[in-house]
Amino acid sequence: MSDAGRSAPGADSSALMASRAGSGSGASALAASPAAVRMVAALRRRSWTVAVAESLTAGLVTDALVRVPGASAVLRGGVTAYAADVKVGVLGVPGDLVARDGVVTGQVARAMARGACALLHADVGIATTGVAGPGPADGVPTGTVVLAVVWPDGEATRTWRLAGPRPALRASAASLAVALADGVLGG
């Protein structure tokens, strides 16, 4: 018999149950954003699926989507492609493009989004790339964020220059990615 889900002898079972239920201040931290809720609803209305390719945000966009109840009906998965060779080898970003321009460009973000769609068999792709710091990377300043969304009818790419500490930059980039996807899908 498995001990999974049982508290250890002497453990405070009410505290364990509260943490599992997501009660208290932690529950609001796990709430879905309105943009993510609208985006998931828009995907469901179209019977489309979504895949995510993340570099700068390293899973935060995917996390924002799975906070929406019912996201499993539309989310195919996500790839954290932090290293350039993963962007090329896994997502199919052209190596000559990366060698020539680096990984923080609109072309690379679009290629990442397309690659996520192809790899995970999705209709919509969202991609993030950029520099969260602590300093510039390959001549690209800290706070540079490039996002892309591709869908059957088009593509959108946006570049921002954000300020703030590394965690805030990454969180802002994830929020902007979800908002961009929500906007183009007409959520």
C-alpha cells in the first residue's frame, strides 16, 4: 500500500490539508490572470490548441496557462529552450539565423513559436526570448524582451525594453506574452 497522500505520524494533518487545498494567501498567488482565462476560452471556441516555446521566461507562460481551469483542453505543452543549440536542435530555429543575429530577435521568436507548433502539433504557438540580466548578453541590453505568437491566420511579434530586477522582468515578459496572445486571438 502506498503512503502517498498520508501525513507522517505526529504531523499536523490540518496544516497538510490546508496546504493541499491551496487555502490562505497562496491561493490568490495561483489564480489565473484574466488574459489567460480569455485566451483559453478563445482557443476553446475555435477548437485550437497552443504550444509554448520559452527561453527568457523558462516555463512562466506555460504556468500562466495551466492556472486556468480547463486549460488541458487546449494546451499541448511547452518547451524551455534556454540554450541556443536547443532552440536550433529541438525547435528548428535556423542555425544560420542564430549565428548571424543572435537569439534575441523577432525572427528567432517567430521561428521558436513555429517550431513549438510543429513539435507539439498545435495550432497556435507562443514564444519568448530576451535578456533578464544581470547584465547584457551578446550585446543585447538587459530588459530586452521579444515575444511572438503564430496562429493559422497570421503572426505577431513585439519587442519591449523593460526595467527591474530579473524576477520582475521574467514575470512581466510572461504576462506580456499571454496578453499578446489574448489580443491577437480576440479573447
